Amino acid sequence: MEGGLVLLGGGANGGGSGGSSGFSTNESAMSEASSYPAETELELGLGLSIGGPTGKINKASGRILTAKDFPVPRRASMNGGTPPSVTVSGTKRAADQSVPHDSGSPTATSQVVGWPPIRSYRMNSLVNNNQAKAPRAEEEHKGINEEEEEDKAIKDGSKLKKPNENLGHIGFIKVNMDGIRIGRKVNLNAHSSYHSLASALDNMFLRSAGAEKQQLTMPSKLLDGSSEFVLTYEDKEGDWMLVGDVPWMMFLTSVRRLRIMKTSEANGLAPRFHERNRTQRSKLI
Amino acid sequence: MPKRLASSLSDEVLEHVFSFIQSEKDRNVVSAVCKSWYEIERWCRRKIFVGNCYAVSPEMVIRRFPQVRSIELKGKPHFADFNLVPDGWGGYVLPWITEMAGAYPWLDEIRLKRMVVTDESLELIAKSFKDFKVLVLASCEGFSTDGLAAIAASCKNLRELDLRESEVDDSSVHWLSHFPETYTSMVSLNISCLGSGEVSFSALERLVSRCPNLRSLKLNRAVPLDKTANILRLAPQLVEFSACTYSAELRSDVFSNLAGAFSNCKELRSLSGFWDVVPDYLPAIYSVCSRLTSLNLSYATILSPDLIKLVSHCPSLQRLLVLDYIEDSGLEALASNCKDLQELRVFPSDPFDAEPNASLTEQGLVAVSLGCPKLQSVLYFCRRMSNAALVTIAQNRPNLNRFRLCIIEPNTADYLTGEPFDVGFGAIVEHCKDLIRLSLSGLLTDCVFEYIGKYAKKLEMLSVAFAGDSDLGLHHVLSGCESLRKLEIRDCPFGDKALLTNAAKLETMQSLWMSSCSVSFEACKLLSQKMPRLNVEVIDERGPPDSRPENCTVDKLYIYRSVAGPRFDMPPFVWTKDEDLALRLSP
């Protein structure tokens, strides 16, 4: 093993052993497990799979996602040791390198977990500050309607962000489940639909780690009322609502935290369809 | 007989001498001189610092140091601050409290950072330590106002309660009211992390008015302006104060009340808070500005002109935390006004926008480095940088000991030349010979690590992200940085070779964190086998690392030295070489 030093002295000849090959194998395994094969095909078709397995985004693993999961071709050298000539969108690089793809420069930073390295305490404060500011002039991007966004949101987080610039800040929110002492946090930025979020929560709370792959493709029971638990959220006004009633975007702007509640306890909540009973301010926690 | 007398006298004398030695490092050196010094020292050690709560067990600490009065523990790795460590990873303080409750009845200080503290732990503290004085919970979580109520009710001699940046659940208990009317000993209270529902203002006022020794008060965010003035009038002796919400429009009666209250505070040296502050109210603090040594405006959306005015009133400033609204012009004003400045932190007001919303560039930092001769500690977020600026900063300020630069967009190159920042950071480590902490960012190749390995001999903590080309980079750091204690790496192409080649080095360090790099599970197992005094923990929520193809890289890796062996509280997503697969998968 010590002979490895000789190789190192000889110059950079690649990253971790088997990094590249291991990575692509992993990628195909993950694609099989993806519950969103349609989106995966879309992503691959656009050639955005450089440097990262694209199928992972909707995989309801509750895994903390990193830059590898997003279809922005960041550092291919991350796993292959190739010199940093692969251009990254949004990077202010020298003129001799071209930007091959235009998923929108503001996305890159907002999609990487834990970057920039700002404590959540401070991040929450920024959210409050930015919500108080008048929306900036990004009118040119506001033409995209919500349906379009939900379809494309996975591969192109920029459009997810622009209509409401605060979305990039939401990040992690707390999730508690009745009967479980330790709460978790889930990254809302990583999900583009209720289905994706509920699958992730299923995986986090209702199954042990090492879950069988086939369960990942089954729709979550949390949303259809068939499980003994129901997914609720506290909105900006402090009311507890059932998750799933409002469009996903609207949900993102008003959710403060989540709670997986026993169905039997959820009686006082706003009804699932159409009616809101706002006079009920039951303090459920 | 005379011999025994002589030796017992010298024990006492030695113990007396040792009592003047406060620093942990010196104490450790003293205990290594000889067996009798080891024995004497361990009986009179009063203060313990454990940088990684899993490096040693509470039983071992108690066995060696039977008469400890003050303990400081740190739990999760630093990157937990940025949500890179999944919930449930560990860092539970209860086992420590349980053991110490029995062994250290006179324990009076507990300081915790990044640990999981439950109400049960707090209740146990309240019950077990009769003379409890200091509780600091920094970036902790897992407890509610119920636990705080227990502390308030039982700790009659509590002097310090500091909950900085912790996450506290609201249990709707008016915990502040649990301090009995006879309680008067508070010296330092930091409840800035609490929400509005969790603090009863009238209870707070009563508490402040009956604690004449109160020196530091950091209130929570939702206290309105007129209440702020009242509190200040009740405690004009304050040295540190965290101010709160400012109301939307200037009202002259509120303003003069506030200004009057501040002018009474002759001892005030440190101000923070300033959430939602309206610039029109800032002049209310001018009367104290000339004496201020520390100012934290990093939550305040005040723009550059108002910041410049404020800063020009503060010639004694040693520490400034601020948002990028200060802009280059504000930093230039800082550089000309505040010659005593030692620490500067500039945070981004809108980190997720690629376009800067404030004119803050590398020029501001260069100006401060030139104008402030005592500058030692820098944390700077910006969107562009140049090697030339870094070299200038390094040459201007060789006395820097902490340099953390975050160029917000990963892989950003020198905006003037398009080059990586190898030369710039190289200059930093070469000139700043006392550098103990460094964070890198921007486009970087293996070269920067060569410079770091060559020059950064006193470096203790290094943070690396999106940098390097190959294992060589990691190898340079591990083989060159003699004083390295903590290394944290994310998204770099570092893998098995560098790690295994430098296995022995890892035992001389406190910890190594690597996430989204290129280390295989095989290498982790091999390392773990080779180095029994290292705990090699793979954090991977995707399932057992064994179940994936052999060379698949691990998600996150946390390696730390330990004399306590593998821990018993690992959650299902943490894997070590000893994992029993059958046990894992059963619920």
C-alpha cells in the first residue's frame, strides 16, 4: 500500500480508486429505483447527466442530496480526476471557456446542500429579511405558469426559484411524527411535488434504512388518507393544515414546519377539499 | 519518616503551583512529567474540555479526573451547521450528565456545542448539581422550555444561561416565571434564539430588575422598542446587550426614550441583534458608540450610507459583524476609522442570487487589511476575488491567524486573469505564519494544497470545498500540515490513496470529514482495520454500503480518533466495518 506514494508523485492520475466506474454503476442502479422514470428520460435526453446521476432527485430516500444529484454539470473532476475544464453554468470563468448550457446561473448555488456555508440560524433570519423586501425586478421570468414548472422543476431548478425568489431560501424545515421523539429535517428544495415529499417522508419515518427498492415506487399513503397517519403542516399564520390542498408552489411559500399526525387526531384540521375553517386555531403541539 | 513528610509537603506545594496553571495544554504537559505529578495533577484538575464527545467516554474522564467542576463538550462535526449531518446522527449529552450526576456533585459549569440535549438532561442537571452556575448551550437542540423551567426553578446560584443559536421547542410553559422571586444571581442571559411565545416580557422585566450583577443580556427578537428602553433603564450596568425589533416608523417619543436609556449605559461595550432595524433609530445609540468594542449588525438590513455614519462613531471597535450592505465604501470607512479592529465578518445578504445586490468586492477586504494593523480574524463572503488582492492582503497583514474566504459561486476563477486561486492562498499561508484556521473557496487545483502543506505549519483547522484535482491535494495537506487537528472536505476528488497512505496521520488529528468525495467503502474498512484507535464512520442514507458495487464511493465519511472504541448509539445510516447486517435491517 505504501507504494501508492510513487503513483502520487507521478502526477494527478485520477481521483479515488474506481471512483468513475463506481459512480456510473451507482447511477444506473439509482435510475432503476427512481419513481419518476419519465423525468429521468427527459434529463438524460437533454444531456445533463455529466458528473452526476440524474435519476436520484426524486428517489424517495430521504438522503441528503448534494451537488451530484443535480443536473448542472459541475465538477466532473469530482470523481474522475480530470482537470477542471468542464464548464459549470453560472461560474464566472475566463473567456476561453464556453458555457454549454443555460439552465440559469442563479440555480447553481441554491441547489447545493450546505452551500454557501451559512448556519441555518442565520439563513432563517435572511428568509425573514428577504420576505420583507419588495420583490426584485425579475419580471421576465414570471411568465412561466405553475403547471409547466412542476413538470420541469426537477431538472431545472431555476424556474422553480424565479417566480418566488424566496424559494431558494426555504431549504430545510422540521418534521415531527407523533410518537417519535427525534424530529427530522427535510429539504424542500429537493422536491418538486407532494408525491416526492411524501415518499421522502415515508422513507424517513415509516421504514428503516435499507428499505427495499420496490417500495420506493409505490405512492405514499400519507397523501390519500389510507394510512393511519396523515401529513399536516403549519403555515405562516400558525394554522395547521392538511398537506395537499394548495398548489405545490403556494405550499412552499407558506409552510413553516411539518407534522405527521395520527389520523385520529387530525379531526380539528381544515378539511381536505375546498373549505378552510380558519376559525379553528387549535394548538396541536 | 522525614522522607514521607517531605514528599507529602511537596505534594501540597505542587498542587498549589498547579493551581496557577489554567491552560489545558499546559496541564496535559505537566501530567506527563512523571507518575507522581500525573497523580497530583489529576486530583486537582477542575476544568475539562472534550473537543469530540466520542473521543473519550464519561467513565474514563471521571476515572482519571475525580474532582472536576467545569466541563465543555462538543458533539457533531462542524459541517452539521450546514445541514450536512442527518438528524439522529448522535451527540447526545444524557449519558454524560448521567455519569457526572453521580461522580461530580460539585460540578458547576456545563458548556455544550452541537449536542442533542433533552429535557430529561436539563432536569437531571437541575436536580444533581447543587451549586450549578453556568449553562451554555451553543447550537444545541432537542430540548424545550420545559427543560429550561426546571433549570430556572432549581438552580439558585445560576449565573449564566446562554442558549446561543440553539433550537428550542416551545412547550408553552412560562419558564422565566420559574425563577423564584428570591433568585438574584444572573450575570449573563442569552435567549436570542427563542421565539416570541416563549418569553413573558413582564417576567423578564422582573428578573432583570432584581439581578444587580447582570452584565450581559441578549433578548429575543420580538421585544418591541419601548420595552427595550424599559429594560435598559432597569439595567444600566450592562456590558453586552442584544437589541431587538425596531418599529416601522420613527416616533420621537420612543426615540428619545431609547436614546436616554442608552445614554445611561456607561459600561456598554458590545451591541448585537438589530433585527429589522430602521436606520432613523440608529442615532439613539450614538452616545455609547465611542466605547463600543464589539458590534454585530449581521442581521440588520441597513444600507451603506447609514452603516458608514454608524461606524464613524465607533473608533474603539475591535470586532464587527456585518452584511455585505456595507459595501466596499463602508469597509474603506471602517479602515480609516477603526484602527483597533481585530475581527471582521461580512455575510451575504442574498446568498442565492448570482447577481450581487450590494457593491461588495475584494476591494473592501483589501482596504481593511491595509488600514487595520491589528486585524487577525477574517470571515468574508463575496462574489469575486483576484490573486492580486489575496497577495496584497497577505503582505499587508501577516498577523492574520484566521482567514475564511467564501467566494459564493463554487469554482469561480480570478476575475482578472481567469486563473485558479492557488497563488493567492499560497501567499496567505506563506506570509501569515501564525495562521491557525483557513477556509478555501473558488477555483483551486492541487497546487494550493502543495503550498498549504509546505507553509501552513501552525494550521489547526482547514475547510475545503469544490477544490483540487486528485489525491495529491489531500496527500499534501495530510503529509505537510504538522499542527492539523480538524480537516473538513466536501465535493473534492480525493480518494482512497491519499487516505490510506496517510493513515497514521489521522490518529494525530481530532477528526476528518469528507463528503461527496471519492472514497470507497473498501478503503474505509481497510483503514478501520489498520487503525484500531480511529473510529471510521460512513454516513450513508442510501442503504448498506456493502450492498453496492465494490468501488462505489461513500456519501459521507467521518473519521476521528478515540480511546473509547466504537460508539453504541449509531443510527441506522451510520456504517462501520463491524456492522452486523442482520441487526441493521431489523426494526
